[in-house]
Amino acid sequence: MKTALFAYFFLISLAWINVAFGAGANSFNGVTIGKSLKPLTNHNPLMTYRYGADPGVFVYDGRVYVFTTNDGDVDLTNKNIAENTYSHIQTLNLISSADLVNWTDHGSISVAGNNGAAKWAQYSWAPCATYKKINGKDKFFLYFANNANGIGVLTSDSPTGPWKDPIGKALITRQTPNCNVEWLFDPAVFVDDDGKGYLYFGGGVPTGQDANPKTIRVVQLGDDMTSIVGTPQLIDAPYVFEDSGINKIGNTYIYSYCTNWANGPYGSANIAYMTSSSPMGPFKMQKSCFKNPGEYFGNYGNNHHTMIEFKGKNYIFYHTEWLNKEVFGTQKGYRTSHVDEMPVVNGGYGMAKGTLTGVQQLEDVDGTSLNLAASFAWQSGIKIKGQGAVTTVEIPRGGWTGVSHVALGNAKSITIKASSSSGATIKVCTGNEKGDVLGYVEIPAGGSLQEVTAEISNASGTKDLFFVASNSVSMESWQLKGNNNSSSGNSGAGCWSTAFGYSCCKSCGPVYFTDESGNWGIENGDWCGLLSSCSQGASQQCKGAQGYPCCSYSCESYMTDSDGDWSVENNDWCLINKNIC
């Protein structure tokens, strides 16, 4: 019984090392290399293979996490796709980055509908997210709009999920006191220095009330972040339309929003802001800080934003219809997210400018570290499979991904974890998708992910690195290596993974990757080495059941029977240890 259930939930990948030797350049005879939808000189939009609107952004442990409304995949084969009505949207996208140019795709989160975490919800729009330490552990909260009729919340122990519905219903509805506004949507969330959380939401313009729609609300959240305290209060934002945002600079709280189309003193569908000495207000009107994207790109539409501070600079994330106009030749309501710098002047915001160039890369990618294939700056033809910390990139014949500013480290070989049902060659090159070839990696035919190592040459300096497929291939990770690939192994003494540029995991967790060095986990969106003690300790305090051990660290329940609650570790069942959970 458990074997069948386990096969349903988990795919066990068989990893092995193979020194590649095969067709190389000849594999690409007759292969047409795909084109990028954005030039290699540009960093906007963030994604060009899936539309993503309404960026909700937060910073956690040196990474930026961007949740977006999933407007659907980019389809280059059908120019007659109908306009986006938003009525189909039940999933949210999640990407993250440490450098703001290479974005790791964590897949689409099933939120609403029968297949979603919140089955009571019909839609999932306009997400926002944050985290808070509860009972000594960071807990993550994802808020979303159910059309314009309420706000829901999901929770997770990780910024990448999996996500659960903690209350089984909407957090904010039209039955919530003082919340019967035109559009009960577009949440923004904020956790203050004292640990108190606040939720901002609402929008719409009642007839004849362009100047003072009075449709924005703010409410304090409970300590659990999944309940509210008191009655939501009015934020009287002039000429408001939708799209709440909240920030704090010094001791000043800044509420920002999208103005309506009445062409008032703050512009049509611009981002404007107000200030207060309290997160609940009252707020005083200031000025506009970002024009409608149509002013920058010629593609007017609704405006939606999040502003953050990251590594000493301030940024604004927003969406445009630039990409869908490139694809269809006209605007059809499919939006993609961008990021540009937001100037801060005298404790307030200056006027930002939308660009296709985007922002400068904040740090180089260490090619000698273990890198996820789903992290890249440019692509052609790809799709993402899976959802969570680790996903795979499905690259078609002639498709490719490009990683910006990779420190190559004078590597002599590259190891790629991939699979191809009929076999494929991955060309590794620099400069562009048709650039200088470092080497070829032959992925054998078969359905399982495998580690394949091949020699490369001229891998020096810091360059843009590209992976081009001769045939359909699924790619999970890559790593450049030098002459000496030996390892002292995972002895559990000291922090073994620091030799590879990674810290050891602060706590025991799931094994996401295993190589000759040891078991690798993921914490805060980055790789870490799991000590051998993680497989010992607490699990030795109980006997397990049905021939399965007690869990060493897992507390996530996937099924319950007469023996107790069951989870999964190392690709097999384990009985949850009540002594540690």
C-alpha cells in the first residue's frame, strides 16, 4: 500500500556519473537554434516563457522572492489567442534571485479550485507574501485575491512551499465589517519591527467619487498572521484605483497605490504614495513616483507594483504588456513583470523610470558551485516542470538557457544532471547561444535524471554561459569542476560543504541532491550540506512501524493510519517522531 502511495507522490531519480563521449558538434546538424524574446543586453521582462502579473515581492535571507498572477504560458505558435479575461487564473508563479538578473523558477503554485490548496477559492490573483518568526521558527505567509470578493492566505515552512490553507476559508470577505467595497482584492502585507503584521487591500471607484473613492482598507493581523484584530480601517487615498503597497523608511510608513483613470493631479494609472507615522494611518498624500508603463513602453494598461530595499538599493517591481505585444503584435492583456531602481530622496520616493535594460547584476554566479538549471537570465523555447525549491527545465530541440555573468573558475569539466527519452547533446558555450563552445555533454537515452560529466576547455574569466539542446532534454542542475574532483566525503565532522563554497545546513531537512561529497539540502533558497548526524539522533529514539524507521527531521504528514502520521525522507516512508514534531 505504502509503495503505491509513495510512487504517486514521489519520483525517485537514479543518479550516476558518465564521462561523455559522442557526436558533439555533429549532433547539431540540421538543428535550428531558437531566438530569445529579449535581447541579451536586456534584463526585462524577468520571464519570457510565462506571463506573470501583479508582482508581490519580499526579501528573505539574501534572496528576492517574486510571486505573480499566472497569466499563462507564452505561445509563439498561435497568434489568434483570445484576450486575457483573468477568469481562468487559479495558479500563482514564484521566482527568486540573489542578483536580480538570473531568476530561479520555482514553478506555478496551485492555489484555487479543486486542485488548489484553497479549494474554497475560485480564483487566485495579485499575490503578496512575507514571513514571521513564530515559536522560534520562520513561517511564511502568502496572501491572494479571490477575484474581487475576498482575500485568502496560505502558509508554508519554506519560501518556496509546499503551501497549505491554514483556515479553510477566506481571511477577508464582504461580510467582514467595513469591507463592502467595490473591489475586495490586491492585498499588501507588512510585518513591523515589533512583530505585528498588517494587511492592506481594496480598490474600485464608486460612481461620482473619482477624487475620493474611499475603497482602501487596513487591518492589523493576529499573532498567527492568519486572523485579524479589530475592524478594518479606511485609508482615504485620493484618486485611488487599486494595487496597495506598503513600506517603511526610517520611522515613516509609506502606503503606495495605483491611481485611477480620471486624470487627477497624480496622473492616470500612476503609482502614487502617502506617508504616516503609524502603519494604520492616518496617511498624508505626497506625490506620484512611477508613471503608467505606457509612458515608458507605449503599452498602456493597469499598473501594479511592489517596492523593496535589497542590498543597499531600492527597487520597484511592476508589470507591463510589452511582451504580449511583441508576441501578438497587439495588446491582449497578458502581462509580465519587470524591475528597475527606485530613487529615494529625503526619506521619500523620487520618480522611477521603466526600462527594458533593467537593473545591474548584483553579484556574479559561481560556476563551480552546484547551480540549478531553472536559474537563468535568457531562454528560448523552454518550460518549467515541478513546483518547489528545485524544478527542472524542459528544453526542446534547438532551445536553450543563458546564465548571466558566470565566474568560470578555469574549470576542466562540467557535470550536468539531466534526462532525455531519446538522447540529446547539450552544447555549453559562452557569449551567446551560438558563441564560443566550451564543450559538449552527451545525455544518454532514458527516462531518469542522470549525472553526466564531460571535459571542457577555455573556461576562464567571467562570461555569460549558455546551454543549448540538440534534442528534447530535461535539465535539473549543472556544476563546473577543476582537475581534482575528489572529496573527503560527508564525515559529519565540521562543516564539509564549506570547501565547495556552501555552508552546512542549520538544521536537518530533506535531501534534494546527493553527490560524491554527501547529501545536499536547501535553506533560504540556497544549497547547504547536510551533516551525517541528520540521519541519526532523534530517529533512534523510536522503533518506527511496518518495517519503516522513524523520521529524523520530517514533520510534514502525507498520510495517517493506525500507527500514526507518515512522512517521507530520502525517498522512502518514515513514521513522524512525535518527540521532535
